[in-house]
Amino acid sequence: MLMKPFINYFWPVISTALIFTLAGCSTLSRDHSAAAFAAPTELSATPTNGNVFIRWKINATADGGVWIEYTTPGSDYVPLDALDSDSGETSFIHPNVPAQTTFLYRLQPFFGQPTKSIEITTGAAASNEVSNLPMGPIDPTNNVAFDRYRKYSIRRLASFSRAMPSDLTATLSAPTSVDLRWKDHSTDEDGYLLEVSASPVEAFVACALLPPNTTSFRKTGLPPQTKCYFRVRAFFYDKPTRSVSAMLP
């Protein structure tokens, strides 16, 4: 199964006419940014047959997605799953929820444009193979070329797409382990999200949640002799939605 749990691991004098023109452009830019990064709305959580059915409305137009998070009163929020905007999903089922317990749910929006996917086929694992390769960033200090590439703000619509990572590569470090590397082009990301799929046209799932400025990751434990597709995105978090509550009888 490829759907592994995610890992938690910024003048001279100008004519009056020009001032009005620039002011109008600024307002237009703000309006476009607000629409692109609009928050989800209409969040609801409905107990049904031992599960909680969560629904919401998508309003943003920029690439990204939402983390579905839950908690009990007085505790920290725990992520359930990440759904990217490509999927178009507006619902989620939290299964097998204990009865007589109040749960709070919210959405944590994130925004960032993913790279094109890269394909790699894993090798044939020997029956006695034991990999000592650790999973995680391959070299946490591999940003020696930090200033070698132009960088852009991912939080501004005008530079949003240019903050996307580039030059994603994938190589086998063991029959069922893949080393992924990319270039960082964002100045103010909150982190990186690595995603995997069994097909370039099927849904991608989060397989690693990485800190800012990360430019590599080793994914281990992949199924042998399987074609895998990876992509990565720099992202920033927007404000989480207000929480809604649900309790099974």
C-alpha cells in the first residue's frame, strides 16, 4: 500500500493620474489574492452509524488543500488527513468514533503549487533484505546553494507559482527506498509536503511533512517492483477555520 501516514519531521514625484492607477491596481491585486486564498466555509460534522461525517465548501482557487484536524476539549488538535485541491474532495469520514465523547473538528488550509510528478520503479527486494537506511531528510544541511537560486514569496499571488520547487529527482538508494531531491525557491514557506501516488492521474497522498528549507528526503518501505510517482510542494498555512463539535450518542 502506498498510502502511508504522513510524517511530521519570510520616488520621485508621481502624477495624480498615475497614483490613482497604481492604487486601483493594488486594490485589484488584493481582491485577487483574497479570492485565490479564500478560506473554506460551511464546515459541519454529523455523527452517523459510529462515524463522524465532515463536510465543507471550497472557496479558494489557488493550489493547496486542507488538513482535517480534531481534538477533544482542552487538548491539542491532531491531524487526521490531508486532502489536496486536486482531489476536489469536500467531505471526510472519521471512522469508529467513541460514543459519549465530544470531538471538535476544524480545517487547516494550506497553499502551495506542487511540482510535476516524477516516476520511479522500485526494485526486487530480497526475502532476507534488512535496510539500515533511515527515512527522513538525506542531508538537513544540504542548502549550501541557498543563495544560488532566485527565491520568491509564496504568500503573494504575483510570485506564488515561482515559489514552487524545481528540478525534482528520484533515485533508488535501496530496492524499496527512494532518495528525492529538489531546489527550494521560496523565501517564506511554512514547510514542504511530499506526496506519493500509484499513478500520475490518481489522487496523491501525503507521505512526509517537512520543515522549511528542506531540499531532500529518503522514503523507505515502498512496495517492491512497483511504479511510484512523487511530487513535492512548498506551502504556507492560512488561518484554521472555527471548530465544530460532534458527539455520538
